[in-house]
Amino acid sequence: MKISNETKVGVLAAVSITILILGYNFMKGEDLFSNSNTYYAVYQKVDGLFRSNPVVVNGYTVGHVSSVDMDVSNLDLIVGISVPSDIKIPNNSVFKITNNDLVGSKAIEIMMGDDSTGYAQSGDTLSSRKDAGIEQAITSVLTPLSEKVNNVLSNIDTAISDVSLQTTLNDLSATLTAFQLTTVRLNAILEGNTEKIGLIIDNVNKMSADLKESTPKVKDIIANLDQTSKDLKALDLKGITKDLAATIQELKSTLEKLQSDDGTIGKLASSDELYQELMSTLHSVDSLANDVIKYPRRYTGITDGQRKKGDKQKEVNEGIKLPTETK
């Protein structure tokens, strides 16, 4: 029997439609070759929970969300949860909406109860619960950070405006200047009397030579004086004085840099540019956090359509027109 071309085309079309339907259901996460039970939970808000979102037990995916419908009488959201029939769920279990990843996609976690009340049947409605959303998590992090930044800015402003700080720096500068002048004068005295100091040491050496022939005790005293005179002669007083003067000069230079407008403390004391930049940064962070909280789809939407819905919501709520390149 010869099969006509029309029959072949009809059979091929039927097979293609069947494969398309099965493939579509498979892409939605439905298991085509195993039995499953459907349970329900009622929520006031689902925060972006969609069909095909995973259902997990102890972190392992065991099913998927089969439906999300609204009860128009009270605006409650009824969520269908499809789970393999071989997984027994006690009646006192809880279906909790949780954050599935960092971008805010949702999942339902089954918090298993005990079996003292028996097991739920397919079609039963069980208790529900919802974790804090991603916007609340961001707010809980940014709010303490904002308070700490404000406290730091307040402390910096108080320290810079304190009059005693400038007075202390001025007094320290004056003290170091006086110390430097004293050191210069001491160095001048030593340089002008080097020959006299040498003569004194020579005279002491002569006296010690004369006293060497005295009693043993006198010899010991002279020996000690001779050693002392040698140590004094070997001491580089000029070098020590120069090093001390150089150190004082470096301290004076450091204080001048601290008081100058080119230094960090000077900039803080004479200009509020750093303060304004910190406040501007804080304002930008706060504005971004508020925008993420109000319109999370603009940032967490997986598809371009979801992000456009977030942009559209912001345009309607705030009465503005966003630039084309931001959509």
C-alpha cells in the first residue's frame, strides 16, 4: 500500500508538535518520565519567584516551582511546588523562599518537619515563610558603613578645627628654634677654643708625669687621669655638634612641611576639598543603595526584558525619562 505525501506530511507534523511540547516542558524543568506530587503555599510577596525556579532540600535540588498564581479576592500569591512522589513531606513542613545566589534569584527550600502529624498528600497547602530579600541584605551592610563614615568625618572635622593643635605646633616650632640657636653658639665656642683645650690637656699630661714618681696611690690616680685625658682628646666634639645641628634642622624642616599647605595636615586644615569629596562619595553610595532597593530588577534582572521592566518602573514612579543608553 502506497502512503500518500499528504499522509507523510501530517504524520511528520504531528511528531514535530509532540516533540516540541515535550521539549518545552523539559526546558521548564518538568520530569517527563517520573511521577510527581504538587503542593501549594500562600505568600503575600514572592520577590521575583518564577515558574521553574528550583525547590531544594538540604541544598540539593529535588523539584521545581510549577505555578505562580494570584488570588484576585485578596491578592495573595499561590505557589505550586512539584516534587517527586517518592519524597515524603510531613504535614508540618515549611516552604521557605530563599535567595538562590548573589544576584537575587529565588528558590524554595523545604524545611522538613517530623512525621508525627502524618504526610502531606498531593494538592495540600502547607505553611510558608520568606527570607529577607537581597535589598534588605544590602541595606544591612551599607547602613552601618554609612554611619561609620559619618563618624570618621565628624572626628576629622573636630580635630582639624581644634585651636589647641595649631597652638601646640607653634610652641614646638619656637622651642626647636631656640634649641638650634643654643647649639650654634656652643659650636662656635668650641671652635674658638680648640688650641686652649689642647694646651690644658698637655699641662695635665706634664703634671701626671711629675706625679708618677710619687706614692703608688698617686700613680694610680695619675694613670686614671691620663686615660681620661686621652679619651677626651679622642672624642669628636665637633662631629657630635654637627650631627645634632643637622638633626634639629631636619625637625624644623618637617614642622614647616606639616604647617605648609602642601602637606597632608596643612591641606586638611586649609581646604575642605577632601571633606567634600568624601561627602560626595557617601552620597553616591547612598543614592545607589536606595536605587537598588527601590528597583532591584534594573540590577538583578537576568534578561534584558527584566531590566527594562525595572527601568520602566522607575520612569513611572519618579516621573522621569531615562536616557536610551541606560536601558
